[in-house]
Amino acid sequence: MLRRYRSYPLYVISPSEIEIRSDMSFEEEPIHILAREVQELGNKNIPLVKVLWNRHGIEEATESLKNQ
């Protein structure tokens, strides 16, 4: 079921705060590693890392594969 989007002013990032490239992308840097875990998938172990990014709060931190 689709829901109507409600605007939230904190989700709006002004272009003057970040450097936007010509292909409409921008670069973010990780600030802190919040958590690490290893997820088992069949006979494989997949290391995961939860990362805090420089323009997001803790509630918006992402989990990504650990670079090896």
C-alpha cells in the first residue's frame, strides 16, 4: 500500500552545504563505526559493519559489507 509523503524539513539538504558534482552525486565520509557483526549465510560468513556518516544521525546509520 502506498502512503502519501509528508515533508520533513530536516530531510532537506541545501546545496550550499555540500559539493554536488555535475552528475548530481556527492561524497560522504564515514565518521565512526557503531557496530560489527558476522552473519552466517549457508556455509559463508559475511562481515557487516554499521557506519555513522558525516551528515546523518545515529538512527540513519547504515550497515554495509566490511571491506577486506
